[in-house]
Amino acid sequence: MLEGAIEPKAIAKHAKRLGFPAAALVDRNGLYAAMPFTDACVAEGVQPIIGTLLAVARPADIGPAGAIDWLVLLAKDEAGYDNLCRLVSAAHLDRPVHEDPHVPFDALHGATEGLIALTAGGEGAIARLFSEGQDGKARIYAERLRALFPERLYVELSRRGDAVEEAAEAKLVDLAYAIDLPLAATNPAQYAEKHFHAAHDAMLCIANSTYVETAERPASSPEAWLKDGEAMAALFADLPEAIANTA
């Protein structure tokens, strides 16, 4: 709720209206809305996909020390849901109390069965490393993820005006082809309708105790609305193989 402005019931209703057979919901380091979201989707005849946006500390050899990146994890079955619960609990309970919730990269070992992973666009380690010119380390990180999520890892592309996403996109596409990973073009939605952008931006200011006029603050992307297939196709018209509309 600190970032999104769509209630679980609204997500399900919009997904049905847009003709989506399924919709995914990811909370940061949590599964807070999993139950109401599942109930709402079932009521609307939409398949719920439960996931989380997990904070993961970078391995020491990739660094820098203390760097925290994000990884999208989606449960594909009961084993995946169990591992989601395990990892989310570890993020909150198995870390120093003075640090933000996260898991060390090694915590993923033995906890990936039944999980689909997306590289998290500009918030993921691979895109961040590419944007910093650390191409070799980005490739190493990708290979490690692929080993953890065999045939269940997707290179995520998002176009929301984020500087990291824009700087890394071409290299992400090249990486996907080089090591035979599928691409997933996404538009992580934080509000339902395009016209709600200004209101969502104001809500982020309230959540972060800042002002709209403040230059350095979390800002809402005008692209972060729940787009239909036509809008996604237009957004990624130059990458037809990558089209995948996710909520």
C-alpha cells in the first residue's frame, strides 16, 4: 500500500474487464494481500498468481558490499508457495535488526522449487550492473540465477522512463539471446487507470512524508497503469517476441 493504489478486488475486476486469463500480485518482501487477492480473482473467474518482490543482497564477489537488489518470484504450484513463505519470513526474521528486510543470495539455494523468477527490470541486479558498465558481473549473476531457476527464469523488460531500465535494455536483450533465456515485457502496475497518475504521485508523497515539488523523492511513473494487450503491444512494438502483459 506504500506504492500501489489498486485494491485486490479492483485488480481482479480490471483483469476480467481487460480479458486477462490470469493476474499476478507482488508485495515487497511480503504476501500481505495474497488471501483477499485470491478470493477476488476466483470470484471474477481470473487465475490468481501469488508472488513477492524479494530483496536480495548481492554476493560478495559481485558487490559492492551491502548492495540490495530486487527479484520477482511467482509461485507456480504449492511447493512454490511454500518457498515464497519461507523466503519472505527469512527476509524479516533472519537478518540484523538494524538492516532493512532482505535475504542473502545464498538463501535462494534450496528454496526455488516451484518458483518462476523475473529479473525485476531496473530494480534487479542484472539491469543495475549493466547500467554501471559491469557487463561481466551482470552475466555471472544471470548465470547463477539460471542455475537456481532452470527453465523458470525470465529477463524482464519494462519501459516506464526509468534511467536504469533505459540504459540496460539493449544489453538485457543481448544477454537473453546469448544465454538462451526468454524475455518478458512487463508493465508493473501501481494504479488502474491512466488518468490516476497525478493522484498516485500525491499518494507517494504522503507515504514518504514529502512534497510534490520536492526534486529528490520517489515519483510515480505515468506508465504504471494497468495496460491491456493493445497498449502493451504498442509499447513494445519493436520487440514482438517479448510481449507478455503482467499486472
